[in-house]
Amino acid sequence: MKLIIGAMHEELQDSIAFYNLKKIDEEKFVIYKNEEIMFCITGVGLINSAAQLAYILTKYEIDSIINIGTSGGCDNSLKQGDIILVDKVYNSVADATVFGYAYGQVPRMPKYYETNKEKIMNKIDSAKIKNIASSDIFIHSIDQVNSLVKKIDDEISILDMECFAYAQTAYLFEKEFSVIKIVSDIIGKNDANNVQFNDFIKIAGKEILEILKKIL
């Protein structure tokens, strides 16, 4: 069974309706499924994301995981609405450099997590391949990007508060993991953010459904 996982109901509600998924009422988390696919809406944050994905992988037979949703951008080459196929997933605040680890690397864990993008990259038109960084900080300013994200020894283009947790959990459970994001806004580039987030999330939900139709 494939698992589609994301933070917000608004991002996935169109897809849940289209695939006629039923909510599992007896579950402690927000999980929908049919015979072939499962959706989980974890809410925001790294601990929410890791705990709920670990719970699902322990209880259900999951073959592969796809994280899909919206993300803010910190790359001026991007624009609102761009579709991103994530290559590498980083933590933007982990700092064990005093022990010789790279900035963003959790001790005794990989420096970053590579996704299984190859399995879906030919199915999504015009997707850009970029890296993402996550933290429990809502990064919204250039100063935050410079003081946190730019310390990572790689080019980071998009940011969220969940993806790293999904990626590390998938790694620990040895599951295939892919990430597709739609850029909601660009930090410090006001002219790129033509549609306000509350309206954009509805547009993104419809785009997410179209993407899922191509890859499921």
C-alpha cells in the first residue's frame, strides 16, 4: 500500500474526495484509506510528523511513502506555483558541529536523506529538482534564512516544518520515500507572492490532485 502524507487537510482534501477514501474513525490520528492507498494528515511540526509516520509504519503494510504539499521558497529562481521534486532533505537547525558533524546533521545519522525521485520524475511535467530543509521554526525572513539555512553546505531552495522528520523515519524503517512540493511563496520576494496563502492553498490542493493522478 502507498502512503500519501502531509501536514494540512486543505492540501489533501480534494484528493481524499477523488479517491473516495474513508476516515478510520477508531484511529488516534487522521488517517484515510481505501484498498490501495492511505492518506495521513499529521499536522505541523517535526515530532507530529515523525510520531505519526512511525505509528503507521509499525501498524500497516506500507510499501512506499510520498510527502506532498506546499512549501515556502528561499530561492529567487523560483516562483509561486512551481512544482518541486525534492532531491535531498536537510535539517536546518540541527547543530552538533562541536563533535565534528556537518551543520544540519543529527549525530550518528546521515548528513541528509536522498529521496526516491527517479521513480516519479518522468511522470511530472516541468518539475524542478531542488533540496529542502525542515525545522520547528517557521522561517519567514531573509535574516532567518541567512542565520540558519545558509549554514547548510548545500543549496537549499524550499523550507517546511515536516519533511525531515518524514525522511528520517522512512530511512529508519527502510521505506521508499519521495517528496513533491508546490511553492506557496518566496521569502523576501513580495512580487512573487501574487495569491495570498489562504487562497493559494485551495489552488494547490487541486494541483496536488492532478499530480497524484499521474503518479499513483
